Amino acid sequence: MKQKVLIAGLGLIGASLAKAIKKSDEYTLYGFDVLPDTLQTAINENIVDKTFDQFSEAAQHADIIILATPISETITLLQQLDEIVFEHDVIVSDVSSVKGSVLEAADKLTNENIIFIGGHPMAGSHKSGIYAAKAHLFENAIFILTPTTDCANSHVETLKTALQHTKANFLILQPDEHDEMTSVISHFPHLIASSLVHQAKKWEQIHHYLPELAAGGFRDITRIASSNPKMWQDIFIHNGDKMSRLLQDWINEMVTLKEYLDKNNQLEIIDYLEQAKSYRDGLGEKTTRGAIPSFYDVYVDIKDTPGAIASVTNLLAENNISIRNIRILEIRENITGALRLSVTTREDQLSAVDLLRQHDFNAFIDL
């Protein structure tokens, strides 16, 4: 008999999970959402097999429930689940990027049929909603699981099996260490990106052509500021203490950097920048820690002409070199841009550079 999986919340993350799980014929997919249009789209696009507009009704049919909703709503749904009489054990997970608040709510559950395993797929997009969903959204991404203390390994494996077609790399963490790390590398950068946009907006009052010059690096570093404001407000509220501490650390860091600039202390500035470059360049290289994969980058100069990117990717594909990630670092009309290709082995990195150079591409390993 097929297991029944309920995705509660069919936005970007929930619908993407549904699309990935639907690749297996071992599951029946149910979808719940508060928006009728979203439910209709989920059926029309064959994202789920059946939809519900009442959460409690949908939950009673499920073997696995994934709460793909904002953090506050996830906690509310957990409280509703606690009141439901289940005839069998139900594995419940979530996708919240803050685990402390959710696990605290899960620990208060009294329903013995609920087995909670916190989850956080660390992938997303500045786009939102069911139309932005992709089955491959989580491929090669880190998918963090935070089981409760009394959760059996067999239940964790059951959840992993249901999520196997996401092709994510699973990593088990404690809630507090998860929240600290995601604060540093995910939540806090979003706050900084938003502050940089506010700074540019203020300076536009003086320099009216500033938006026309805000290309390349500024666009890259502030891209995440385009994400859903309500979702991020929810994240900041539930992780407020850690965010406040990081902000104070940042303020202290900026005070130090300002002193270097005010005193024209060139040696300290060079050392500061070199340390940052060294650490940044070393991220993800040489070693693999648990589920975290290593990547090796190849940079290629390309012209802004039709088919330029395809000529590079097709050449590598024809020679069985798999690209795990691709990104245009800088390209403007009619000039040469830099294409960054990530591969999984040092051998593929070297082979790709040699192959591209043989075909007259300007390819290199370091920028």
C-alpha cells in the first residue's frame, strides 16, 4: 500500500518538495493550502494527487506530514495536530529555517501518535509561490534534520526515503547549533543585504544615476533582499536573540574597519581583506564534512552573444564532465563576462580547463 504524504503549504518550498516526492510511485501526495487558486493549480499541474481546504481532515489521511508554512503558522498547525485522534503513528516534519521555536512547540505535544522530526531544506529562490516550484530545487543542497530526543532512527530513515528524490544531502543537527549557524550564513546576510539597499536608496537622493550604476557586485550581494518580507520578518522574530547578537558583532566589526580607514592604516586594511579572501576562497574546497559536498570552480570568459553559454556547457557535456552549478558573475551588453562553473572533483576541474582552452576559450581556475 502506498504511503500518504501531506504537504501543508504549497508555496515555493512545499510545492517543490511535492514535485520531488511525486517522482516516486510509492507515495500518494495530498496538498493543503488556504488559497483556493493554489489548490487548483496543484491539481492542474499534477503536483499532488488530491487537495484539501481543511487541515485537520487532510492530516487524518496522512502517514507523513510536512508543514511547509511560515514559522508561526507551523507552530499553530502543530498545536492543531496535537488535538487530532490518529489511528496510526504519523511522522511530522517542517521546513522552518529556525528550529528552536518549532522544536519547543513539538516538545509540548502530548499526542503519542505524532513523531516529530524538524527539517530545513537549505535552498530557495527570491521568487515565491507555487509557480516558482521546481522538482530539482534541493538537488545537492543541504537538508538539515533535527529529530526530537526520543525519535527512533527508523523514523528518520523513513522520512529520508520519502525525500530521496530531492537529491539533497541530509545532515543531522541539534536545534540550537542549527539556529546559530543559519543565523550567521543565511538570516544575517539577508538583513545586511536589506540595509545595503536602504543605503543605496538614500544616496539616490544625491546621485540620481546611482540605480544605473548598481550592477554586477551590488546586484549579487543584494539579490536576497528581494525575498518575501513577511517570511523573513517571521524568521527574524523567532531568531531575534541570535540576530541581535550578530548585529552587535557586526557593529563592532565595522567600528574596527572604520578606524583602519580613518587612520589610513594600509597594512591592517590589506591584512583584513586578505584574511577575508583566504577564508572565502577556501569555502567548500578540498574537504568534505559529512553531508557537505566539495566543489571545484572553473571560470570562463564569454561574450554576450546568443549561444555563448550553450557552447561551453555542450562542450563539457560531450566530454562527460558534469556541471553541478553555474553562475554568470558579470555580464553586460556586448562585453566579455565571467561564467563560473562548479564541478565535483579536482580531476574534472583540470580536465574542463584543458578542454576549454583547446577550443579557444579563456578558461582559468582562479579569478
